[in-house]
Amino acid sequence: SLDDAIRAMDLATETFDKTSIDLIYSRPNQQWDEWQQEIDLALKYGLKHISLYQLSIEEGTVFYKKNIKVMDEDSSATLYNNTVSYLREKGLDRYEVSNFASSKQEESIHNLVYWQGGEYVGIGEGAHGRIIHNGSIKATVDGKITETLTPQERAEELVIMGLRIRDGINAKAFYDACGIKLFDFLIYKDFVSFYF
């Protein structure tokens, strides 16, 4: 409930030096003025970072079973664009598709690790990770190595993740992570025809 969320924010801001909040937009019948009030309520906590995620309804979920419908694409895009502008006015710039920060120092270190192709360990049911083991990248699920990624698979991941962030893809880091030159990969015809 809203009261639970407010209590959680009160506790978080009393306990930690840095806090962030995730908000869901593009909900059924969501209106700009109501959404703006939600953002303003969150920002009253002095947040220097905020994440916004578009609602999606996955098959098998309660929302799916209740036939909940998300906002249409045009309305959702308008809401998103208005939100980006509004947060910029409030001093939070978008540095990733869904993430906004008041400065470079306030960007999420945790999230940047996987957007920039670093190693991370996923803990908990269904958690994914990427680790380097014996010189190759291993994909993990539930803390167990499930596969070794080929250089091509790793390159695809790095491009998809790198396109999410404002700073883009660092060509040297890309090569170091997969052993393929970024520009060689980008002109590889199967990648271009599959993704574009």
C-alpha cells in the first residue's frame, strides 16, 4: 500500500546515506497529474537517484489472469517523455533508459556493473550472474554456472546493454570483455539483420 511504501522510505532515509526508489509507470488509465504527484512525493525524500520502469504484464501473473491491460504505446511514450523532462527540471538527468541521477557520483554503481559488462553474482531464486572463470565468461542462474558464453554471445550482450546507457559503449572495454573489435562486430551482417 502507499502507507507501506512511505514507511519504507522513512526507514530507508533514516538508515542509509543514499537511497533510491523504483516507480512503475504506464499503468492502466494513469494520468499525468497523478503520476506527477507520485514523483513529487518520492522526491520529497531528497532522492538523488530514481528508477522508472514501464509496466509489462507477463503471462501467468495475477495481472495477466485478471486481464489487466497496460497503457497504449503512444500514451505510454508521451508519459515517459514528459517524465524525462520533468525529472530534468527537478535536477535528475537520465543516464540510462530507466535511471536518473542528480550527478555522476549518484549513478547506480550496482547497475552500471552489468550495463558496462562487469562481473556480478546473482543471489537468490532466479537470480542471474556473469563471472569470469578460467578465462571465459560464465552465465550463472541460482548461483550455479549454467553455460559458457561464446565471444559472439558476450558481444551481443554488451551491445544491447551498452545501448541503454548515455555514455554508450567503450570500444576498449568491449574488446577486453569479448575479444572482438566493436566496429567489426557492428558491421557483422547477422547482428545487423537480426537486431535492425
